[in-house]
Amino acid sequence: MLRSAFSVITKILPVRTAKAHCDGPCGVYDPASARVAAEAVLSMTKKLLAMEPPQNSDPIAWATYNNTFSRYVAIKEEQAKEAKQELLILWTDYFKPEHLSTYPDLHDTFWKAAKLCSACKVNIDQAKAEELMQAVEKIHYMFWNSKGRADNWITAS
């Protein structure tokens, strides 16, 4: 019944094919959101490494420590996932085959950046978080250069 009703509607109101260069034809891309997320990963990693567990068996001190530790880990993992998602959108939706002539290492750069996001999720490793920031910075310059702009790399921290 529903199928036949749909067939009648599509015959009366034919469907037009829309063309877009990405999932949503907004045309708004910016690596800034990946930078913000990567910065949060680095910040949380530094905070985690700076934490010192309580030196006694005080249950309140340990509960506070564990609560803070788990919150930092949750934020770090969430932001690493967000950075990866933002990078993948740029890689798969913005950059096109014609960009490969200008950036022959484009695929390798994005692949490594995505892998760094994963490494930052599963580890507490400041070197990996700093590598992620460097990868996002490289992507920042590739992106803006591809648009004929020379936007500066500016971090919040």
C-alpha cells in the first residue's frame, strides 16, 4: 500500500537529481575544529601525566583522584574521536584528486593523522599528542594553501 502510494506521488511530482561535492553542499570547511579537538587531547594528556595519586589510603582523596582521572580520560578520548572525524571530513569531502599533484603526500598525511588520533585515544602519551598537533598544523597549511590563502596557525594555549 505504502509502496504504491509512493509510486503515485513520484509520478505526479518527479524527483530531481541534486549534485553536491560532499555529503552536505554547504561548502564550509575549516581545519580549525580539528585543531581545537587536538589541542584538547594534548591538554588532557598533560593534565593526566601531571596528576599524582594520593600518598595515603584516604578513600575521599582516592575517589577525587579517580573521578578527575576518569573525567580527563573521557575528554581526551572524546576529543581524539572528534579530531579524527573532522580530519576525515576534510580528507574525504574537501580534498579532491586534483590536489594530489600539489600535495603528493596528502593521503599519507591524513592517514597518519587519523592513526595518531587513535593512538591518543588508547594511550596517555604526550609525544603522540604533540605529533597529532604537528599533523593537524601541516593539514592546516595544506588546506589554506589549496584555497590560495596563507592563514596563520594559531593555537588557543
